[in-house]
Amino acid sequence: MKRGVSREHDGEYEGRGPLPVGSYAVDTRTGQLGKVMGHEGPYVQLRPVGGGREWDCRPEAVRRATSDERERAAGRAARSEA
């Protein structure tokens, strides 16, 4: 598999470089999980799962979200919509 390519079957990301738009990441400064919306200058743009205002985060303060983190966030978002 090429470096920096997402694996379609489980949504995990391998390699170095920016996380793909649409993937889930954690802002390590705050612990908040967000969806990667884009890359602007030196920043990664994240949006809270379930919607809300985007925020900018330096790439060194972002890590890929685990499967468990994504599932918990999706469950919270679904409950908040109900």
C-alpha cells in the first residue's frame, strides 16, 4: 500500500503527511474529536462530530482518532439529534 493512502475497508489511515479530508482526528491540546474539513496554511481544520464551529489546529497537535473514539462520538451525536 502507498504511504498516505487511506484504507477503504476500515477508515484507518496509514503513513505520514496530512490526514485526509473526511477522516476523524483528535486535538491533543483539548482532547476534542473532530472531522478533518481541510488544510489551510499550516493548520488542520477540524469540525466537531455532530456539527458546530470549525477550529484550527497545528498538525503536530493532531492525531488520528481510534475506532473506539469515532464510535463513541457518533453515538453521542445520534443521541443529541433525538
